[in-house]
Amino acid sequence: MPSSSRSGAALDPRLASAFAEVPVVASVVGTQPVRQFLTAPAKVCIVASLTVGQLPQVVPALGRAGKTVFVNVDSSPGLAQDRGALEFLKNMGAHGVVSTRLSMAEKGRPLGLLTMMKVFVTDRSNLRRSTDAISRGAPDLVEVMPAPIIARMSAQAQRAMSPSVAAGFVETPADVALALALGSVAAATSDPRLWHLRRDQLPPVPPAAMKRSAAPSKE
């Protein structure tokens, strides 16, 4: 079971338990996929593109189904970017929040919310800024996008972003298997078929796929 992080602390037990069987985070975008996720074995989700009026209907229903619910606060129309919004989510039963903003991770922790910082890695300078923000924010998880970039990152950079969730272009069981082999604790995808992917169903990872290339250059 994955347990490493930047400081050597264990992955939050709730997340470690959830990923033990299905190492996939369901990206639930809008209300349409909610029913499919409710019956899927995946336990963790990121809900996005839900309005502030829809969240109180969706989040508690997912919680009652035993799901661990992160809310993407950057893509929830009508939701403010402040402590009050986080208290609102906490009170309705959300377990965590996702944001590209360092401040949201810092505000969420004192409220007892799990925090996931989303980072887009495009070049070396962006990578340095991201690892610095992660070091200061100390989120519970780092959503690294796009997933294929992880194979281009050095082992040191990957550790600096752990525990990581690979996201973006996660389309097949092989993509999930590679993300885990490269050190991520899970992979995130909006494809409902992968929400049923159990750890014992992962395909083997070819040795060639594990070879790390040079980090992306600044353009």
C-alpha cells in the first residue's frame, strides 16, 4: 500500500484504505456521471462543474454511499474562494477540496479537510514553482497534470510532488498501471470504465515505459 510523501509521513489512512483495492480517483464532472460512480467500486472522487446550488444534493448522497468526496473549488460556479466556502463544503459532508491555489490548501487543513493541490507541469521553471508551492502548502495529495509528464520527471521531482495522483490523458488500464509504477498513489480519470479497475486487474508495465526521460525544457 502506498505510504510515502514529501516528509516521509504516511498517506492519510482514509486515502490509503480507499486506494488499496481500486487505485483510481473518479473525476465526476457535472451531475450526469454521479449515478455511475455511486455503483462503482472506486471510493474516491473529485466533483467538478457543479454549481453552489447542486453541491448540497450531490455531496451528501456520495458521502452516504461511503465515498470520499473532494470538491474542485476552482470549477464550482457560485462558490467563493474563501474560508466560508470551505466551511460550507465541510458542513455538507465533503471530505476534501481541490485547487490550484496554495491558499485553499492552507485554509482547508485547519478545518479538517483533506487537501489536493492541482499542478500543471509544462516546463522546468513551472516545475520548480510547483514543487515550491507544494512544499509550503503541504497538501495531502498533489494532482499532477498531464499524467504522461510524470515519466519525464526526475525521481527527485516526483518525490517532491508525492503523494501524487496522475491526471489528464488517463485513458486505459495501462495508463493507470504506469502511473502507479512511477510512484503515484492513484490515477484520476473521467472514464467510468476505469472506476471499476481493481489493483489485481492492472496489466504489467513494460520495462521500457519506466525509463525516465529528461525533464521538460523551458520554452
